[in-house]
Amino acid sequence: MPPRCLDLPCLNDDYLNPHAQIPYGLQVEEVQKAIVDIYAILNALNIILYQKVQRRIEDLILGNSLSGIISELIVKSIADRSLTMVRNEKVGGHPDLLPKGAYNTVSVLHGQEGIEIKSSIQRGGLRDDNESNR
């Protein structure tokens, strides 16, 4: 029996704004489903890792690497669930999610339209670099 820390997490609706206005037609429900998908992926990975090396992924890799993995999972999961957004397939491209039909390609180096995804394991989350200059 795996330890309790390997239980499948549940999406906590207390931390969601069901009325959030997300650009480009992305729906709150699509994001919610993507989060549930990510929980399932990370849970399955951690169960396998724990069976093999008695450690979770968050115990095996550096925080910035984990943030990168989570960001990529978010991008791919939202793109899979969304009716209006696609994943930017350009390595290092910006933004991460592109509105369907906004570009003649899904491989954009520097686009003006779309959604950039960032994740952090830091307590308190991310801050805008411009905020630190105020």
C-alpha cells in the first residue's frame, strides 16, 4: 500500500473562480479538466517512482526542473482539452498556447496573441518582474 502522500489529489473548488474571464474563449471547465488530468499523470508517475526508488518526482529533481515539467504538462493538457487553443510547438516559442487560426502555423517563435503559462513551486507563486521595480 503506497503512503498517503501518494493519494490522488482532488481539485479543490475553493481555489477556483468559476466566473473567471479567460482570453481567447478558453473555458474554466477546460482548465479544470486539464488540472485533473495533470493530477492523474503526476500521481501515476509518483506511484511508479515510489515502487522503484521510494521517492516522488518532487523529491528527485530540482524545483526549477519540476516547475518546467509542470508548465509543459499544463500547456499540453489545456491544449488537449480546449476547443479554442493549441500548443505552440516551437521550442522556446512564445506564447505557449496559441488561439486556433490566429497564425498560419502552430510553431511561433515570438507571437503577439496567445497565453503564456508559468508555474512555480515557490510559496506565494510568481511575481511580475516589473512589480519588483516599483
